[in-house]
Amino acid sequence: MEAITLHKGICAPLPVDNVDTDQIIPSREMNRVSKQGLGAGLFAGSRYVYDGMNKAGPNEDFVLNKPEYAGASILLSGKNFGCGSSREHAVWALHDYGMKAVVAESFGRIFRINCARNGLLAIELAAAEIATLMEQTRLDPQSERVLIDLDLRQIHAPRGDIFDFAIDESDRGMLLKGLDYIDYTLQYAADIDAFKNEDRIRRPWAYLQDD
């Protein structure tokens, strides 16, 4: 995974509560065996207009289709973002589209875990702070960009406001180093081996001969 320390990006506002994983990527869009390409199905139910079940073109009123939000990499939303099913495809779709962070009032628990596992930063801020970010970026999103400093756990708004945020330290460690859960655990391989060797002496009966 790509490490995240500092990220300055265009903010796209989606001021909606309870955005569930089926809205983030409908099940009909999960038609490939790879994570790559899932960004095309991101918010498909809102991002496209349909002729029956077929896409007839982009919905020009949807935020990600507006030219001023082209290249958006930070999504601003409301309460309980990522609720619903546990599908990792929702995070994969956001990441494949180019999102580096989602800033919301709260997140679905499993969605938040999936974000950390897949290199997407999930940040909780108060509603008033998110409203400030939306207000300060809405007139010229391409120029009025937001800086996220994961090292300091801060968000810098375009006009100088700084918002602190909390994040689980293990999640922060993985994101700062670009590690998934397996790689993060393997950092402690020497400690794990030392414990195992000591435990083998204490409890030899617990180990198979070829282990």
C-alpha cells in the first residue's frame, strides 16, 4: 500500500447521513475479480442516469461529475458513513477512484476497519468542522484545497483553520508506513519468534515435532 503522511487534495461534499456500502458500490457493479476498475462503479446509483437497467450516461447533478470537483481525493460526508454490509469493495471502489480520505461525523465500524486495511484514511470530525471545510472549499474547490497531516493528526482548512482528529494508533501506524495487517504484524517477527522459542521450552507438548 502507498504510505500516507501528508495529503493535500480537492474536497467533494456529500452531506448525507447513513451512506451505506450498497450506495457506495451497488452489488451489480462488483463484477470483476480484481480491485482495479471498481472506481467506475463508485456511487453508480447516483453517478449515472439509467435507461431501465442500463447506464445512459453521467448524472451531471452528482457531485463527482461536476467539473469543479474533477480529481477530488477527499470526500466530506455525514453520520454513519459506510454502514450496511461488510463488503471491502466499498473501500476498494473509493480507493480505485482516487480517494485518499473520507471525512465524516462517524463511520460504520467494519467500514472503518476496512479503510485502515486498504490504505484509505477515515477521519471523524464534528459536524461544524465538516461544514467549515465545505464552506471554505465550495466556491473554488480546485484552488481551495485541504491539507491532511496524519503525522500530527490535523486537518488544515484553506483559510487557516486547523482541526485535530483522533485515530487508532495501530491504524495510524499502518497508514503512515503503507502496511497492511500482515506486514504490520511482521514488524514484530523477532519478538514473536523469541516468545515462541521460550514457550516451546515451557510447553513442548503444545508444539508438533515439525513445527
